[in-house]
Amino acid sequence: MDRKECLDAAKQCVCSDRDQQYGSPAVNMKKIAEFWTTYKGVEFSPKDVAAMMTLVKIARISSGQAKSDNWVDGCGYLSIGCELENSDNECTVSTIKIQGD
């Protein structure tokens, strides 16, 4: 896979029907950030989630057992982080309540 194919595959992943399957990336990253914040007691932002999911892909690549989809997914997470960084509108999601709170 060359760089154009990798970027085209990432574009297909993040710009196709994923919104219908999982909701918008901004809302999804916000939900994940809220879960992580609740779980760890440390504040995470949606941009943190995009960066950290990229690091998951980098860890897989560094294992020596990398597959092309690790590179593709990494590009996808970075593009979502870029969009979040440059977004003028703040994503709003209700606070997640975990039983016992």
C-alpha cells in the first residue's frame, strides 16, 4: 500500500457511513473522553482520545506485527483530532452517569 492508498483508505473510514454506525466522531470522542475521565479520575478531552487512539495504533506498529490497517487507522484518528482541533463548535453530550455516582 502506498501513501495515497493509505490516505484514501483512511478517508473512506472516517468520511463514509461511520457516522451512521457510531455517530459523529466529535460526539463519539466526547463520550469516550467522559468514560475515561470517570474511570481514571483524570480529565480527558476528545482531542486526547484521538491522540491516544493514534498511540494505540503506533504501539501495534512497534510490535513488529503491524498490519496496513494500523497505519490507516492511525491516519484516521489523526484526521479526527485535526478536525476537533480546528472545530469552531463545541460538542455537547450529556454527562455519563455510572451507577453509584
